[in-house]
Amino acid sequence: MASNGYETPEQAVLEGGGWPAGMATVVGLRISGNEARVWLLTNDRKPFEEYECVCFRENGR
């Protein structure tokens, strides 16, 4: 995780999660208070795998 957080939940999931470039696509996002759920499709071609990631805001980021 970046020492001062991420600008967006999508950035937290993609960069903080260590996904290689082009291997994960954000297909949905829901923010509720300090919690965000980010839905991904992974792999660069079929078969895609679905993931749901949950992020929490701390100290404003």
C-alpha cells in the first residue's frame, strides 16, 4: 500500500493489489461512507474471473 493512500478506490485495488498491467478491468464501483466495493474482471482474454475487492478510507484517503 502507498504510505499515504490512493486517490481512488480503483487505484487502490489495481496498484495496491499488484495486478499486472492489462490483467484486471474495473467493471463496477460502489462507495458507501468510508467503504468502497470494486468489482473486477481479470485475465486478458476468456475465461475471465470475477473479483470483488473492499477498500476502506483512512485519514481521508
